[in-house]
Amino acid sequence: MKIEVQNYKDTRSGFGDGLLEAGKRNPKVVGLTADLTGSLKMGDFAKAFPERFFQVGIAEANMVGIAAGLAIGGYIPFTGTFANFSSARIYDQIRMVVAYSNKNVKICASHAGVTLGEDGATHQTLEDVGMMKMLPNMTVLVPCDYNQTKAATIAAAELDGPVYLRFGRPKVANFTPADEPFIIGKAQMIQEGTDVSIFACGHLVWKAIEALPILKEMGINAELINIHTIKPLDVDAVLKSVAKTGCVVTAEEHMRNGGLGDSIAQVLALNNPKPIEMVAVDDVFGQSGTPDELLKHYHLDTPDIVEAAKRAVARK
Amino acid sequence: MTINELKDVASQVRRDIIRMVHGCQSGHPGGSLGATDIVTALYFDQMQIDPKNFKMDGAGEDMFFLSNGHISPMLYSILARRGYFPVAELATFRRLGTRLQGHPTPVEGLPGIRVASGSLGQGLSVAAGVAQAKKLNGDNHLVFCLMGDGEQEEGQIWEAAMYAPAKNVDNLVAIIDYNKKQIDGSTDDVMNLGDLKAKYESFGWKVYECNGNDMQQIVDTLNITRKNAHKGQAQIVLAHTEMGMGVDFMMGTHKWHGTPPNDEQAANALSQLKETLGDY
């Protein structure tokens, strides 16, 4: 893939613009929010389709129930609130009336991870991917930039079934091609390589891209694959890459327990055990700070990916 | 249906409930027996439905949601007796591989079930969402939702209770199975519900009360709610019921909430309930 930074945009705006586009394409798409229309960038959709937009107030459990009801009635509901309130706060509701009942509800989770920044640990969910990937029927998407989040939102509308769509708050490099369709369950090759497979998702895909030239200078020819679909995982792409490189780094803005690294480690353990290093949060809660400070503090930054790759290669 | 015909259906449903929970030695007879008359009236008199052609989206039909899913034997019996699926299937209740899971679920493809329930407090939200979908679709049929009274202790109920009047969900009729009992004892002892009527009224609902085991009162009250639908206000019926209704030794106590009768108790219970439509 040709990597070219087009601009710097927040992934949540990709969601908002994707929702508007999905709403234009399909009159069955409806939006719901729990008092976070602006934060989720759902305002344009609400303005374009006021009769298809539901403001439910600060009542996330009720929102998910209403979404399930709208899905029963033949609609494609997108719920929008912060990631923590889209997951941990309403896990049982999602489990019973969305996942188990297999309803066509899209749970759209913004401000995920430490890059939420100054609001601190109460809002910085680092456990949501783990919770969501454990639910049967649930598809879990973690796109990496504005363009990809927009495309993922449109793709989610076209998939018949529950989806958890995770994105974030800060403006980050927007580098994937604007016209690239989002194929759920198909890993995205960013750069081919031979020495180590880096599997990244979300904001850390860009951090991994920044690591590539540094690794090259050290003589490590890294392969970078964007795992934007945590579930269903593209097992073939993972195994194919590992067969070539023989070692792995995973990178994610999530707890090590339950995250992307966990999923990849399982695939390796069951199929082709190889050294794996995980760039992830190590069993601690976040705290207040700027996104950049926090990424550095929790060892989720470019140098951390470089070091992890060196360790992985050394363990081969 | 006439009131007497509805009573005959209810009697058979109560027999089915006893035989189902006795058959697998598991399930919730008390609440099932208490809510039988309300749901019988809905399915056999009130709702416009098409049981032979079950559609998930319920387009062009009235729809019912059971929030307190543990009283599933009552719902399964009524669905079967109304023609959603073969009556003989009631014998599979709670057994491995059954579509009649302990708590209702659409996953096994059982006609008549549209969402899982059993984790309490969620049905009213779902029913409100379905009612919103009907409005978007220009479908003027109604959505009914039965809740338990103990279930009113769940916070999500009050999120939905605030939502429906605020958003003019006037095609929704909620019903509370108000038997004043829950697993651990009386609702007064476990968590005093206070004045439920005043609470719902203050939230903006039109509130009705009736004896939920008096078929005439139930039908009369539901008739009024249908007449008053689409008039800008969400409606709720506090249906005063007796847990275990129809079986003398199961009434006046919470002890049969989730306990099946043994052989002797089942025989005793069945001797009190007329077989009107033929046992499964």
C-alpha cells in the first residue's frame, strides 16, 4: 500500500461522515445517541435525517434496548457514545438483546483508549475489545484512520449482524486511500517484509508505520499488517505472514489481556508457535495527560514498537 | 372471544404450565400462573396477529414482549395454543436441544419470540424501540410489554419509563404483573416499590389499574388502552395478580416462584384445573 498522509483528522469524524453516507445509501439506517451527538460527530446525520435520529438522553442501557427494538422492526441502528459506556457499562444488555438475540445493531464506540487524554481513567476504556470479542455473533472493528473509519461504518451498515466499531478522539494521520473499500475480516497489508510480522490496529497502525524506516536502518525488514477486524480474525493472513517472518509484534491501544495480541497469540499457539512481543497496556488503568504523553507513558509509542520488534527478532 | 372462552383457554394454559415444569422438574410456575389471564386475553382477544406466518418484524401486526422472561412456560403454552408452533413441542421445555429454552430466545427459531429476555429490566426498552420502528413504518399497530413488579427494582426500567412519555411513544402499552412477590419474599420486604401508580404518573404515563386475574376486567382495561392509543401518551396497566393463581397451595406465597411440583403436588394442581383444549 502506498502510504501518503492526506491530512490529520479524528477517526470519530470518519464515523460521523460514514454514518451520513450510510444513511444516504439506505433509508433503514437510524442513529441513536446518549447525549453525545457532537462528540460522536453525529450532527450531520441528525440534521439530514431528523426522523431517523433518536436522542435517548444519558441512558445507555435504554439506548441499546431501543436499538434492538428498532432492529426487530427492520431498521439498522447505530448507537453512539463513548467506548466505556458502549461496552463495560452495558455489557449485559449488549450480551442479551444484541449478541445473543443476534440483532442488527451497530455499537459505535468513540474516545477509546488512552488517547482520550485528559479525562482520565474513568473514560479511557482499555478492556472493551476483550469484552466484545468474547461475545458470539459479535463482529469487532478497530479501523486505523479517518478514511478507514468512514469506510468501516459504511461496511458495518451492509453487514447483517451485531458490530462493535471502535474509534477515537484525537486528530491523527489520515493515510489510507479514500476510495479503498473496507472488507470486514480481511487484514490489510501495509508493507511486506521478511524479518518480523507487526500486527497493529487502530491508532497504533500509524505508530507502527513510523517504526518501519527506523527498523530498516537497523537492518530489520518488517512486515506490517493492519488487523482492522479483530473478530472474525483473518487467521490465514496471520499464519501466512508468520510462516515467512518467524516472529511477531502486536500493537494496540488496549489492555494486553483480551486484546489483539491475545487473539494473535492464540492463533500462533494453536497453529505455529513463534516468538511474540506485545505492545499493549500491562494490566493498569490509565490517567490524565495529553494523548502523546499517555502513549509514551504506557509504552504504546513508535520506539516501543521498534524495541518490541528487536526483541522478537532476537528470540527467533 | 367470549369471557368464558378466554377463561377456558387460561385453564388449559395453567395445566400446560404445571405439566411443563413438572415434566422437567425445573422452571417458574408461580408467576406463570399469575400472569396467565393477562397474556391469554392479549393473544386470544386483543392483539391482531398472524401466528401461522410469524414475521420477525411484526409488520402489520400487534406485538408482545415478555420482559420477565422466567415466566416462559406461560408464554410458550399461549404461543402454542394460539398456533405459533405445535402444542406437542411443549413437552420439550428446558430439555437439551429444545427451542423452548428456560428463558425465551429467538436464537433457536421459535416462532413468536423476537428477543431474548430473562436478564431483568430490559424488555420495556426493546418494546419502546419496536414501537418507534412502527411509527417510522407508518404501522398503527400496538406494542405490548409485560413486566414483573419485582423487576421494577431494575434501573433500566426507569430509563425506559422516562423515555416513552418524553418521546410520545403512544403506541406502547406496558403491563405490570403486580403480584407483590419476588424470589426472596414480598416486594414490601425486599424493596418497597412505593406507589407505582404515582411514580408512573409523575413520569408522564397514563396509568390504569385492574384485577389481573379477572378476565372481564382485563379485557375491559385493554380495550380502553387500545382506544386511547395514538393520543400522545404512553400507557401502563398495573394488573393486580396473585402468584400461583388457580392452584390453591401455590397461592399466597412466594415459595413457588422457581420451584416445580413433585408428582403428588402436580396431580393435586391438575385436579384443580379443567382440561379444556386437550393436554399436549
